[in-house]
Amino acid sequence: MEQIKVVVTGPFGAGKTQFINTISEIDVVTTERRISVPEQRKIKEETTVAMDYGYITIKKDVVLELFGTPGQRPFRFHVRHPLQRDVGVCRFGRQYRSLELPRG
């Protein structure tokens, strides 16, 4: 079986953990902890402090291992280890204000 490592990365609140929870075949191993900064708690209650892990089979003998990185700077030192070997990267962005689309 071929295992391909994919690092899911991006800023705080971009949806990395939600993405992995949505597509993983297994119950995701998460490291979510309650946020202590009141301003950030307005965005969400918990944040990843180490690494999320899940996987999905994309072909009979091919599995994507999904590693979700923390979005906050104090926790990013965990990112180095999974990036030491061949990996794919899925980079999320975050939209901080809503877009207003013209109505036709």
C-alpha cells in the first residue's frame, strides 16, 4: 500500500481541522484546546496546539495521510517534523471580512 503524506496548513481559523474531520475515514486524532485569548474566542472556542491526523483511501492501494498544522505561531514548531520527508501540501487561507457580490 502506498501512503502519501499531505500537510494541511494555513492561518488561525482557516478550517484545517474541519477539512480533515470532513474527509477522513477514521475518527481524527486532534489536539484542540480551549482558546485563552478573548479576542480570538470570538472567532472560535478551540484551536489546534500540536497536529491533527486523519487519512482517506483514494484508490485501492493509495492512502492520503492528512496532517493538520496549528495556525497560531506559538504552536508552529510542530510543523517541522512532518515536512522532513516527501509530502504534498494543502494550503488554506482565511477570509476576515465578508464579500459583497453585486446583485443582478
